[in-house]
Amino acid sequence: MRVRAVGTAFSVRRHEGGADVQVTEGMVETWTVGEEDRRVQVAAGSRAYVAEYEPPTPIRASADIERSLAWREGQIVLEGETLDEAVAQFNRYNARKLMISDPGLAKERLVGQFRATQPLNFAAAVATTLGATVVEEGDIIRLSRAGGK
């Protein structure tokens, strides 16, 4: 998989088997290795998943892109993500790691905007919103159901 910027602002997030390309300004060219003649252009306000061995398909997603790139301003914006997904986002940006002790709690969905570098404040909001408890254990901030382990 290859991505080339053509006077643009964009983000690439690597995943197993490919990458998610999000373009906020200009244009990005992307293609699969060995398929250079089948380049695909991804325009501003669009995103594409570029797999290792499949041609990318751009889709229009401007609002979704702005939300997912909120990290550039130090924010994490949640619009229905599970607590488990939110914790993964916070853990990318912090040495202090959030952990969830209750699998049922991990599936709860959240909406809100939080500072990416304040996992303890996020945990406090989760405690208030979802009736969870927060326990600090060194570099771990553990979330569990109130009265749970």
C-alpha cells in the first residue's frame, strides 16, 4: 500500500492489513503495491481504507473526519463509541493507562468531548455518567461497576 500527498493536509492511521487515510485539505493519491496504474485520488472531506492487496475506495465523510482528527487540538470526541473504544483512544496519548475491570461496562456507549491528556478527568466523567468506580493504582486508572471489583 502507498499514499502520496499532493499539496494537502491528511492523516494516516495504520491497522493490521492496511491503513485509514483521511483528507482534510487538498488531494491524496493512494494505490496498492504492484497496482501503480490503478491510483485512486482521495479528495478533501473524504476518507479511504487502503488495504495491502485491494484497491482503495474513497467515501465522503467530512464530519466524521473532523471528529476523528480532533486529537490535533488535543481532544477526543465520542459520539456513541463504547467505553472500550474510548479507553483505547486515551491510552494512545497517555503514560497513565485506563483499564476496565467489568466487561459489561466496557460495552457502554458514550457521547462527549474530552481533553486527550486528562484520563483521570475522563474516568471521573465515566463514573458520574455510568455509575462506575475509579481506583488509581500507580500508572493505572481502573474503571469498574460501582460496588464491583
